[in-house]
Amino acid sequence: MVEFPSGYGTPVKRGSCAIAVVAIAAGLVYACALWIVWRAERAVRSSERATASEIDLAVRVAAVQEQPNPGFEAFSTPAVYHAAVFFEGNLYLSGPGGLYVYSLDGALEHVYRVGLDLPPAPLGAMASGTLADSRRPELVIATSGEGVLAFDGSRFRQIRPDAPDARNVTAILPLGSGGLLMGTAKRGVLEFDGRALKQFHPTTANLDVTVLAGTESDVWIGTPNQGVLHWRGGQVEGVGESEGMPDVRVESLALDGEAVYAGTPNGVAEIHAGRVARVLARGHFARAVQPDGDSLLLGEFDGEITAVPRNGGREPLPRRPIVSPANNDADESASSVMHDPVEQFLAAGDSRYALTASALLERTPGGEWRAVLQDEEHRMTDGNVSALMAAGDGRLWVGYFDRGLDIFPAAGGRAVHIENDHVFCVNRIVENAAQGTVAVATANGLVLFDRDGHEKQVLTRDSGLIATHVTDVALDGSEMVAATPAGITFLDAGGPHSMYAFQGLVSNHVYALAAKQDALLVGTLGGLSVVSGGIVRRNLTTGNSGLKANWITALTPVDNDWLIGTYGAGIVRMDAEGNISSTEAAQPGTVVNPSAMIATGGEVLAGTLGKGLLVGDATGTRWKTVTAGLPSLNVTALAVHGGVVYLGTDNGLLKIAAGRL
């Protein structure tokens, strides 16, 4: 086990009438001046109050309760780390999956899971501090969608703004006064004083914030498109490309005395007195920076770690991290550690650590970087699930947003991973049991596999598809139909032939397909097309039907009717005559994710963007929403097999017995 360090008023005289007149006039002028000043001050105070009422944000602070779990079981996903902090004798690592607590001897003590122990939102930046509404130091944790969590070592509490865009916190900075600065993705910098949440400064409102650093009187704000903003004495100054920044995107900030180091994708700006004095490591993607004596530690996006001299000396070559001896035989693990982005540096006494997405590295006396904490073996390749298919033989096919495909054996065990130039961004997986094939729709083509997962054929525009980007695929009798942003392509024994707006489709951009008997439903960005016998029989839009949104994202047959998922209006029903009616799930603002809707026989399930899982009865008439137990409210994919429902999110994969929902 590795051990971590523990250290851390003249009256008017009688005589001339002129003098008296002058005095009276002066008095009147003085009175008028006082009245003007009073009115001005009153106007300012009124304006301040009005401004405050406009920028104050409603916020709720409450203890975090354990989330009830209706019976979900989570698949093992890779631990992904975003931040690390030494706090009260332990090492804490945060990530999308939760909060990992390690003792100083390197033992995993506890994992607080998002969706179960914590609100369903990925964890990000962390810092320790004593907030104004607390009596003791706390670990303060940013979340992506649920505000800020504060942990005293035994209990969590949540600082949750009512405004959704104020809950996406990207950076935090506890202040010595007990205040807390919160950088957000769209709402700029907010300040929480223990009771109220306000905009920090008018010029920092409505910004995208990447990182915060500084003190009570001196705050530095990193942005993705405006360089660095410096707040001091109530004034804000910008430091951008015209001031010498190598890039306007700021990935990291570090302070050392009067110097500020801003890491960008094109080097590190050393800032003194609001000006860029010089650029270090020009051309290097400085994701993390940390002053270290005469050097500056630079962690790059590709995993390189460089010690850059701060005295003008020659910059050494970057060093790649190496894995710990215990894992030297795991080549795949070693490659991951070496190439994962460096998220943060951490100092404890004389020791220096670097956090990557999958490991904590420690610098050895010889200057190498060695992994001292690594994710344990996991079943899944990634946690961002985009497609699911449970095959007839029990195998579970899992498609990822940007990591290809995993195929899990029916009996459990290690998955076969497939990732290449075509199998990369997976949109849909469909089994053709009659032919013993599986079609995988990707952003780079339609890839056909045999049932054992061997790649047989790749279809692209060069092969006859109307477009290479395939958004969905469906079986229509003996035909296979591929949906694309340019229309649809039928694939049968006679070869590929396509249909698009010129032939009558309501829109070229197709998102969803579903076939039943002699009808093929085509869901598009502009409405719904009903196709039969190779001809568009009817187009339905918000202008000629009961549709409340034209963007169709998911289609599922239920008895003789269809359920239609939309982007922004929830779920509606269409009968066999094409009449559209609302359902309990036809809610304004509800987005059904592409293809994330299935009928299990006993219930209908639909995954939404940010609102959890919609669960309907067998006919899709009555609905409820399930959020408890989910690692994310963005439910992206669904599948069912053998009485088990599989549920994919952008933060993990779950399974649950059908009917438990």
C-alpha cells in the first residue's frame, strides 16, 4: 500500500444688505445641492435594490438524504476522476460516478454513488473550506446539474439553486469570509454567503466559467472563450489574446505570489500585474499547471507531464507516466494511465501527485511518475451509453457515444470490445434474427455483424446509402431500412434504393424508424411520415395534426396504436387512422431521447433528456416518472430480455426486473 503524507457652521453679520442677499442665495444653493444629492442617493439605493432583486437567485440548502432504489443493479463502469483533495486525514477523488474515499495508506474506504447516496449528477471540482452557514471545515464539491455539495466527513448537504442553469457548476472557490464563489457553465460567477445566492459582479454574469482561483480580494476567472478575467477592488479587467494570451480558452489556473499561471491549449501564460509577462511551453496543451519551486509542472491533454523551468532555462522533454509495479503486466491499463488527460496536480508536503482520469500518479525521487491508485478491473469500457440491444441468445450489446461497442456474454463475464474507424459513435443496434445478423448504426456507416460479433460488412454512402451517418435502423419485412440526415435507404435483395423529401418525406433529417405490418413510420426533424409500399401515404406535422412538436425522436407500436416520442413535447399516441391524441406523458419541455422507448409487454418505458425515466402501463395510457436510483437523469437507451430491463444513461448502465418500475 502507498502511504500519503499527513502534512497540510457663520452667522451673517449686520450691515450690508448685499451680504445678506448673497448669504440667502448661498443658503438656497446649498439647500438645493443637498436636495439633489439626497435624490441622487435615493435613486442609487433604489436602483441597487432593484438590481439586487433582479440578480438574487432562489437557493435551497438541505441535508442530502439517501436516494431510494426501486431495485436497480449497476454494471461495473470505469471510475473516472475529475478532482482530488486531501481532507481530514483522507484522500477524496470525485468523478461522474461518485465520491471515492481513500485512507492515507491507499485503501479504498468508501464510495458515495451518484443516484443512490448522492443526487443524480456527476461530481466535478472540489475544495475544502469553512462556509458561513457551517461550523466546521467541509469538502465542497461542484456538480453538473445539482448545484454544490458540502461534506463534513459524515454528512452531506446540498446548496441547490432553483434556476437549472445555475445548478451546472464548473468551478468553486471557498473564501476566507465564509462565502463561496460558484462558476457555472452559462450563468457566470455566483456568490453564496450562507443565506443568499447572488451574481458576483455584473461583468461576470452570463459567462461560461472553466476555473476559479484567488482570494477574498483578488479573484481570477478562467473562461473557454474570453481568456482570463481579473476581479480586484470591485473592478474587472480582461486578459485575452490582445494582452498576450496564447489562447482564449483557459483550462487551468495556479497562483504563486504575484504570478498567475493560466494553462491553455497552446501554452501557459505567466501573468504579472494584469499583463502577460511571457508564455511558457508554447504549443503544449496545458490542462493542469502547478508551480513547483523553480519549475512549473504542466499536465497535458494526452497524459504527458512536463517540468518547465521558470528561470528561462531550456524546457525539458515531457515525461510519460509509468504504471505501478503491481500493474506492470496490464498493458491495457498502462496505456490508459499514460494517455489519459491530466486533470489536476496535488501537493502534500514534499510529495507531488498528478490526477488523471483513471489514476493518481506520484512523482518518484528520480522524477518519474508512477501510478499509486488505479481503478480496479471493470466490466464496461465506458459509462456514456448510447444504444442497447439484448439479443435472442442472451448477449447484451452495448453501444457507446464515442467508444465503440461492448458485447457481453449471456452467462456474464468479460465483454468483447469493438472499436474502430466505423464502430465508434453508435446510434442504434438491431438484431435480424432470421438472417443471424446484427446491424449497428453509427456516425460512420451501417456495420453488419454476425451474431457472434464478427464484422461482416460496412455500408456507407459509397456502398449505396444516401448518407454515411446512420441515425437509426429498422426491419420492414424482408427489407432493412437505414435512417440518415439525408433521408432513408431501403436495403433488400434488389440492392439499395433511397427516399427523401423529393419523394415526399416531410423532412430529410430522419431520427427514428419503426415498422409494423405494412406501415413504416419515419420520424424526422419536421414531422412524421407514414410510408407503405414504397410510397409516402401521409405526412403529419403540428400544422395538420395533434402533434405538439415536429421533431420526432422515438417510435414504438402498442397494440394497434403507436406511441410517438418527441423533442420538447413528450409522448403522444397515434391510432391506426392517423389520429393523434395526448397522453399523460405529453408534457411541454420533455425530450424523449432518440430511440429510447420500448414496450416490454407489461409496460412502456421512455428515456428522457434530464428528466429521468418515463414508465407507462401496458397501453401507454397512464405514466409516472422514475428518478430514484438513476446515476443520471439523462436516460439514453433501453432494452429488455428474459424479464430483465436494461437501462443506459450517460453515466452508467443499470438492470432491473421487468415490472419493478
